[in-house]
Amino acid sequence: MRSASLFKKKQREVAAALFVEAAEKVIAEKGCAVGTLYLHFKNKEDLFNEMVTGHCHAITAEVTRASADAAKPLEQLRLRIVAMMRYFNEHREFFRIFYASGIAGRALVGSNLRGSALRTYNEAKQLETELVRKAQSAGDLRTDIPAEDMIEFLHGVVTTTLARWSVADKVPPQPQQVRLIWELVCGGMGAADGKP
């Protein structure tokens, strides 16, 4: 019990430090005073939620754009992972803040979102579930596991992996990241062709 308490304390300290660092960057780059932030946000939770909402919308737009032209559902899923990893690498500081805050450490990422971020997340998850169903119908994925369970597995793998890589000193290059995640997911989902 004591080690869990110490871990949570350390996690809060890291999150606070990262939040301050991010706020300092904004203040330095935009030239606004700390008080100016509170003209727009009631408190740090609202500021943090706004940051998460902005990234949630941006991630969704990026993965949607990246997978729009793919004909096969399985290829759309793969391209969504490629786009997600590209976004992660371009915005690693945000992911470090997000995962250090502890908000993503809860069991379901969606339960930690609110407003338009939650709606966007749920819509993306619903679309991905439909892609899995179509891939199952096409014979590209195993059919003995429901599409919803496969998407939970996919999200679990990606969430856990991003949490670890967000704080790692060294991460694999992006092509290797995609390969690792895609091969694990495809192996678990029984895809006929699990190559990126």
C-alpha cells in the first residue's frame, strides 16, 4: 500500500512539473502572463481538459485523413495506427503530460474525457469497431472474438505502449513502433496478413 501511495505522489509531482513547464513554454512563446491563463480557464483542470480536447480532435482528424483512401478495412486500421504513431512522435511532450497526470492511468481512457473530446473518442472507437466487423466479414480477421473486444485490445495495447514510450529516454524509431504494435495486434486478432 505504501509503495502505491509513493508512486501516486511521485506521479502528481511529475505531472505538476510538466504542467508548469508547458505553461512556461506558452507564456514564453506567446508573451502572456500567468494570470492571463486564468482569464480563459477557471483552474488548471479546465486548462488541462482544453489541452486534451484539442489533441483528441487533432488525433482524430489525423487518423481519419490518413486512412480515408484505403479500400480495405484492415488497411484503414493499419493506417490509423501509422498516423497515431506519427502524431505521438510529433507531440510526445503532450503525451508525457497526459500520462503523467494519472488521468490516462485509469482503466478506460474514454472515462477520463468529457464534452466534445469524449464524443470524438467514442465516434472514432465506433468507426474502428465497424472497420473490424468489415474485416471479419471479408475474412481478414478472426471471427471468434467480437469486434468490440478486438478494439478494446487494440486500444489497450496502444495506450499502454504510448504511456511507456512517453516517459522513456529512448524509443524505437517510428517504423519500428508501427511494426511492433501492428504485428502484436494482428497476431492477437488473427489477421491473415499482419505485415505493416
